[in-house]
Amino acid sequence: MTIKNDELTAEMRALRDRVVGVTDVVVASADGLLITAEADDTVDGECLAALTAAALSIARRTGAATGKGLVQHTVSRFSGGYLVAQAIGDMALMAVLGDSGMDVRRFHAESQVSADRIGLLLTSETGTTQVG
């Protein structure tokens, strides 16, 4: 994969800016290897990438087993906030953490736009590969 890390980071920040309550965004390969993170120091980007890949894998299997189709995203709501695991095609994923006030409806409206842009950046043949 070739990407321009600054453009990827800008898209991740733009998602945070467009959706109230989004606190951290991680982009990883479909198998859970961290590509880049826009997160504070309390978030272990590598761990979050791996766990999100596992969550999406389970969701994909569930979709296949139930005939519901391809997974787009999963949402986990916790007492202190949210984790949204967003598939970016078959090759990557986006993990989004939000606080308890995250605007989930707005997120649903905005996340596919960001996922599409990130997917384009990840498959772009211009730029340089930068991981982490």
C-alpha cells in the first residue's frame, strides 16, 4: 500500500471535526496491523487495530452465516463511550473511539465518506508508504 501519511491524517482529523464526540481514529490493515493513528497517548493504536480487526472478522462471519451480506461497520457502546469498527473494503479498517456524547447518527452519515477517502488514499499509487 502506498499512502501520503499527511493526507490520511488530515482525513482522520476531518472526521473528528465533523462528528461531535469522536476522540480517536485508527486505520489498520484488514488483518489488524496498524497503518496510522490519530489518537491520544492513552490509546494503544496497535492493540486497538488488532482488536478491531477481530471484531470485524466476527461480524463478517456473522453476516455470511445469516445471509445479511457484507459488513459495513459495527458499533459497541460502553458505559464511557463508543467503538465503531468500520470496514474499508476488504483491505483495511478504521477504528473510531468516541466519548459518551458521540453523535452516532452524524457518525453514520459521515463515516462512509471518510472510509471511501481513506480507501482511495490507501490504494493511491502516488505518495510514499508511512506506517505508524
